[in-house]
Amino acid sequence: MKILCLHGRGTSGAIFKSQTSAIRARLKDTNIQFDFLDGLHSSPPAPGIDLFYEPPYFTYWKDDTAAEMRQTSTWLKAYIAQHGPYDAVLTFSQGCALATSALLLHEAEEPHAPPPFKAAIFICGGSPLPIMESVGYEISARAWDLDRRTRKALAAQADSASILERGSERWSGGGDVLEGISVDEVRGEIGGGPVKIGIPTVHVYGKKDPRFVASLQLAETCVAERRRVYDHGGGHEIPRLEAVSTTIAGLIRWALKEGGALEG
């Protein structure tokens, strides 16, 4: 069994491998081969990442445009054709946006062909609003504004100075960015999209993540009956707490079984 792993912006496949070590250790009995794919372009480090990991750092695209996201999805499709097939995809942040883009474009343009994965796991997911709009989602002005403001909040809370000064206490969620906006409103704005990801999906996010709105938006692009959502309680990160790692590993098992990639 093979799982393709897509990292966050300003990190790398090697970094994502380290970040997921506790989760993968709880899946050893499955004999899964994890394939960690570096982004296409060199990148500055993600805020605060250089405190813990040496370069190089990568990004899957330089600008968050529909054209670049589509181009990268085409590149990913070619990679899968050469190195796959893959049973599932395990992703973090920008990697989530890439996998979502590829899956939505597949559903919109090749709905009768088998999808590139049987299951998908999204951790602190980024929602690819430009691609979502291109396949028929109506993205409101408020959704675009929330995207911009939560990105700014993440950069502020995740930077090196915040880590050194406050450690894990730096995470304070979206703060006033989300004032007066309910979770149901955020979900409702996306839920009516014309194209849905039909494979089993797992959505892991932290309630203290400034970008948790993006995780909610991403979840709404997936069929509700085949998705699971888990709040790990932290920020824009993959906590290595035993309970969190065990829960995420269990959700991965569920997705693989639901998608027919794992027996049991």
C-alpha cells in the first residue's frame, strides 16, 4: 500500500516526514509505503520553521492563483502516473490545497474515471478558493476577506519571535477576524458547491489555528457521509501528543478501510 504525502508551504518532504513520525509509528503493522514529495519551487521557510529544521524549503506554487494551482495539479497527475498508483494522500496546509485542487478538478473534468486516490487525509487544511471558484463554487467577498485575514493572523502567530516568546501559548485562533461569524455560516457559504469529493476524507484541525476556517471550508467540498472531522485542540501544527497521534492514526485506518485500500 502506498500513500503520497504533501507538505506545507515553506517546508519539505523531509520535514513532513519528521512531523508525522508519531502518527506513522502507529501504522507500522499496515506496511504502508509513505512517499514524501517536495514542492516544485524553492521557498523561504514557513514562519518559525527555521528554528527547528534546516533548509531546503519548498512550495508547490508561488502564487495562489487558479492558473498556478491548475498547473501544479497537472504536474501532480503526471507524477502519480509515473510513480503510483497511490491508495491515499496524506497532507498538511498547502499540501491539502494541492490535493483538494487535484480531486476537485478530477471530479469536474473526469467524473467517470477513477479518482487519483481512494482516501484523503487533510491536516490543518488549506482551501484552494481559486480552484473552487473555477469549478463552480460561489466564493463570497467575505470568504475571500477571511482567507486574507486568517493568513495574516497565521503568519503573526507562527513566526520565530512568537515561538521564542510564548511557545505553544502563541496560538490564539482567529481572534477578532471571526468576530460575529458563526461556524455554520462559514460552512454554509461553501456547502452548496456543485462538485464534491466523493472518496473518504479525514479533516484534522486545531481550534486555536488562525486558519481553522480554511479547514472548515475544505471539509465542505467533501461528501458529508464519507468524511470525519477531528479537532486536535492546538494550532497550525501536528501535535505529537500520544492521544492525538493515536486518534489520527485511527482515522487514517478508517479512511483506508472505507476506501477499500485496507481490509478489516
